[in-house]
Amino acid sequence: MRQEGLHTPVIPDNELVSIHATDPFATPDDQRSPLRRLRGRLPAPVTLWTAGGGDTRPAGLTVSSMLVADGDPGRVAGLVDDESDLWTALETTGRFAVVPLAEGDNQLAERFAGLMPAPGGLFATGDWAHTPFGPVPRGYPWAGCRLDRAAAFGWSLLVEATVEVVEPAEPAAKPLLHHRGRYTSI
């Protein structure tokens, strides 16, 4: 029930509301690693890597440090956390799916990066197709990959794989990119 004299303010669509203009928990610029600062200035594609299904519990992770190499066969390489559920599932099955995310997929990326709550699990919301490589969101392009090798690389694992299947989706959407700690697109 609305009380007399109280009202909900109307905020125009073009005005953002925020408590802080910057991240209050961010490390100050002068204390950040110069290498991380350099890396932050390189725009990176935001992809979702998934593995598992069937006998192996599905897992996924947002991966921005990755590349695709054309060839016969095509290859992918990416940096993955060796303590992640994704690595456990990927190592068990030897297969995984790579899904390029698109403009507007910020919450999906945040959920699989562990930065946003996922009540019921990572795959509880959305429409997922189950493939032999891992679950993929319906209507998205994806590649099914076979694990070739993994090796320590900095604080991550460098995962190398052969692309076995490519399922493009049309029309092509604007890619989601990560640049200087924020999502953007081109």
C-alpha cells in the first residue's frame, strides 16, 4: 500500500545509478603488477568453455585468454585454472566445448567466472543443448574440441586442443570483449 507523501523516484533510462564510480576494492594503479596492467590494455574475447555431461558432472568456466589457430586440423589454446571444476571435467572426459559470448552476455560470463551467484548451479538457467563435448547454450556458435595436452603456464594451465566440430550460428552477433576490467563490444 502506498502511503501519502511517499513516491518512487523516476530515473531516466540514460542515467546510470551507482554507489561508487570505481571499484572500492580494486588495487590502486601504482600497486598493480605492470604485466597485469599491460594485459588489461589488450582486448580479449570472452568465451565459455564447458565439459562433462553423461557420467561426468558438467562444468564450465569463462575464459578470455585463448586463441584459435586455423589449419587442418584447427586448434585452440587457452589458459585455464588447474583447480577449476572445468579442468577436472575436461581432464576426465578429454573433450570440451568453446562458445564465443556475445554483446549482452555479461551476466552469463560473470556467472561462469564465479563472480555472480548461480543458485541451483551454473547450468540451472538458460536453454542448454547437451553435446558430446559439453553443454552449450542453444543458438550460439560453438566448437567441440579434443584435449591434446596441458602444461603449467604462469599461474595457469595452457590447454591445447584439436577442433573436431564447429557449429556456427547465424546471424553473427557482436562479440563480447574484456578490456581494462570491463565488458565491451565492437
